[in-house]
Amino acid sequence: MLPPVEEAAPEPVVQPGPTPAERQAEDDARWASMAEEIRMQVLQRIDLFTDTGLRDQLGARLQPIVDRASADLVATINQHVGDLLRTYVAEAIEREIENWRRGN
């Protein structure tokens, strides 16, 4: 009888670590993801600043300009309305004088 054959324990399969190129690709992907997150945060903050701060600042700085422009516009409208009204009244007076002369 032959002696029993002992089976050798299977050697553990050694998984090789990532190659330098694979590690670089993982690093690049992590950096790209982080950069995208930072970009989004910056854009959100710019949006928030534009919505609140910039609108308020522009409003405060432009208000005197708008007030002056409004006052100038009102003055111009008043002048033109006044000119039209004076012209209309003068023409009405001239018609009445002409009618009065024809009647006498």
C-alpha cells in the first residue's frame, strides 16, 4: 500500500496592488471630482451674491440717478403739457375773438 499523498495547501492568490498608472488615474478622478464640487459652490455663492448683495448695492447706487431722471422726465412732461395747454387756450381765445368780431 502506498502512503497517502498529502495535498499541498493551495497557495494564496496574491492580488497585485494598483499600478502607478492606476493610482494616478484614481488621483486624477478624485481631483476632478473635488474641482467640480468647488466650481459648483463658487457658482452658487456668485448667484447668491448677485441675487441679494449686488441688487441691493446697485439699487442704492442707482437710486439717485433714477430719481434725477424721473424728476427730469416729470419736468419735461410738465413743460410739454403746459405748452400744449397754452397753445390750445390761445387758439380758443383767438376763435372767440374772431367770433365776437363777426358778431359785432
